[in-house]
Amino acid sequence: MKITVQSIRFNADKKLLDFIQKKADKLDTFYDHIISGEVYLKLENVEDEANKITEIKLMLPGC
């Protein structure tokens, strides 16, 4: 499955991109007709440590 990663307000390093691809490849065990996916990584402007947001959009046939 082809995964496109967009990081907003920071640069994602190779280690993070490999981790995302590895985890996304596991989705094939649940549904093997996934065409591709888009991952959005965002940082919020808050002082809390939980300031990271991840959004995943999967492209499926017929949708």
C-alpha cells in the first residue's frame, strides 16, 4: 500500500516515516483492498505534551 505523509509545522525524519509505513502495512491484515493512504501529522500550539495530532485517510475501491 502506498502511503503519503504530510507533516505540518515540523519536518518528519526518516525513522518516523518508516514507523508510519510499518504500522500502515499492518492494516492489510484487516482489509486487503486498501488502495492507498494519506497521513497528516500536525503540531498544535499548546504547552501540553499531548500536542500532536495524526489523521489517516484511506482510499478504498468504490468510495
